[in-house]
Amino acid sequence: MPARWKDSGALRALREITRIGARLHHVLSRRTGLGPTDLTALELLSIEMMGPAELARHLDITTAAATGVVDRLEARGHVVRRPIPGDRRRTGVHITDAGRREAWLHLTPMFAALQANDAQFTEEERAVVERYLTGAANAINTVVEGDPRDLVDGAG
């Protein structure tokens, strides 16, 4: 850590959340029998339909690898490919009810606990937490989306 790093309870809690989040992905992967990339794809597709190329960009993998992910999820009945209306050249990947059930089956206890935790806060407190977490997500994204050379050059 940089010499001027100033730790706080909020930063420690955030590090713990990221550590547990990484572990959660491995646990869910083991329980569902889906690889980590397949699981992330299912999570993304539960939010919105996308084409294989777009899925590849979100997963940071090649389009050929994304096709393999979709093939595996389709074989398990978790997704289907459908033509995108108005563009006969493109295919959209849609999560099925079975795929949604698979995700929810394992995540429902966590979502219930998160809602119970959220209910303890006032709207004003939630706004502060949201602002903090959005800033934290943006900070993490500087590494995920950024060029490591920019980070080193900017640190000096």
C-alpha cells in the first residue's frame, strides 16, 4: 500500500466485501457446476439480453470463447439463442426461466439478508451509502478498465 494510505473501517469493510465476493463466485460455481465465466455470463444475461460479441466484451474473452460459454449454457437449458428483431444477421442470447431459477435458487438467501440490512437505514443514509459504493465501484473500475501503465505513470 502507498505510504500515505489512510485506512478506515469503511475501507476495511469494502476490502472484506470484495474478498467475500470473489469467494462467493467460486462457491456458486462449485454448487451450480458452472464455470466462473459461465456463471458471470448467466448473471449478465439475467440483467439483459445480449449478443455473443457483446457478451465476449463484458466477459473480457474472445468471441469464440463466448460462443463456447453460450453453447454450454444452452446445453443446460439456461439460455436460448433467438434472432434479434429487425436484424436478421444477429442473434440474441436470452436467459430462460430455468436459468433464472438456477441463479435465484442460490442467491435468494443473500438477497433477503441484503434487503433486511437495507431496511435498517433511512433514505438519507442510503443516499450516503450509495454515493460511497458508487465511488468505490468507480475506483475499482480504474483497474478493471484501465491500462496498468497509466496507473504507474499517474502515480509518480
